[in-house]
Amino acid sequence: MGDVLAGIQATWEFETDSVLIRFERGLRTPKLFQTLRERRIPHEALGSVTLSPGKRGTVVLHAVPRPGADPLMEAAAGQLKEGCDPYRLVLPAERETLAEYYADELRGLLPADADKPAERYAVAAPEAPLGFKAYDGKASFDGSNVAFRWSWTGASSAKWRAGDQSFPVGELSGVEWRSPEAFDGYLRLLRRGDEPGDEGARPAQVDRDPAAVLFGLRYGPVHESLPFAAAVLESVQNADSVPVPALRAGRRDPADIAERIRHLGELHQAGLVTDQEYSTKKAELLAEL
């Protein structure tokens, strides 16, 4: 398609095999979006596409990912607030016709098995190194190892006795992330051989588990701890088999850039893109040459 659809807080670029989502920076943009900056979503990662009325004279284009396709959404496990869902594009109601056009185009590109879980992650997780400050320690991830360094004031005596921890991703089977916006938020590493809920294999209480860190007020915020959890999940999956090359943005073909600018100009002439949106987007595309 090669077209551009500018919404509120994000812009979607429709490419031959994927949708490139670029998030805006600004005071009203969720911090998670600002941290992610942009995400490339292959068509194979999508399960469905919907268009529905939004709030205050808006419509919402929602590209719903398949289960198992995006490590970020797998880690979130349905805990993200609606306004922080990176797969939702909010647009002014007057662009509903244009949004419906793109929704139909995307539906025609969904994989034949879109109703089934993906076998592997198709969307790249945020890149390491990553880290954040938890209530009882500091968590860091360099792409190969997760490390917890305990705080003098927040860590329990059980964690102090266990000492600072380091976990190679090859020894992990997954991650549990409970949103810091919940009363008892935390990030917990699942080690191979552990069964979910197996209290005999690990402490039942997170504050005593050396494979977990606690969140709290201003500790482990969503925009820091969720990308961290997603990156660990992706590395754990890659450690299970031959790593699959992640789809990363690279240098663009000048002909592709020219075609996008042409489409952008057509949208501008039709009054579907404002002068400011046209100038900003054109400058971004030219900068990619």
C-alpha cells in the first residue's frame, strides 16, 4: 500500500508486508509509547482489524495481534489500559471513511491462520540493554543475563541472605509481569523446571523470592518494566532454538520513499492530512534517505 495514516499520538505507515507504527512525543502521549518510539508489525502478526467509535468525536482503528505474536503484549497479558494499547490508532471522526478504507485493506492481508496463535514472536521486542528501579532493588538485562541488585532499604532479609542474583536467559522459561498500577505489582522470572503455582519450587511471597522484584509507587513503571519483560521473553524464546532474525528498520529504498511522499501529497490535496502533518511527515521520510 505505501500509504500514511496520521492519528492522535501515532502515525501508521502501510508497507508491503507490515505496518510501521511511529509514536509521537509530547506531554499527552503515554510514556510507554514514547519509550517504544516505533514498532514494525508484520501482517502475519495480526489476528483481526476493527474500527469502532471512540470518545469525544473520534474513531479507533484497532489492529488486534495474534496470541503469541508480540512479546510485549504477551508480557502485558491484558493488563494495559485502553489508552496505552499500542495497536489502537485514534483518529478524528471526520477521518472515519479513510480509516475504514485502511481497515478493509489490512483485513485483506491477514494470514490464512489469523485465528490461531502464532508459533513464534513476529514482532521485535525492545532492544537490550534495559533496566529499571524496583522497590526492593535494581533490575538490568544485557540481552543474555538478567541481574537483580538488592536495595539496602527495600529488600527483605530473605533476599539479602540470597545475595544479588544473575540469571542467564538459557535457564529461564518465562516471565510473570503484574502491572505496577496494581496494588501488588511485580516482575518474576520463571526458571526451567518451575511450574506455575508450584510453591515447593519457589517462595510463595514475591518479597521473599530472589527471582522477583517488587514494584510500588514510582517504582517499576509500566514504560520501563514492561519493555524489560518483553525483551526477556523474546530472548528466552530465541534461546530455545536457532534465533530468528528480528525485523528491524533499515535504510529505505529511494523509490519507496518517493512513492510514500507521492501518496502523502495525494492525501494532503484531498484534505485528509493537514499542512503541518504533511510537512512533518515529508521531512521524516526524506530523513530516511
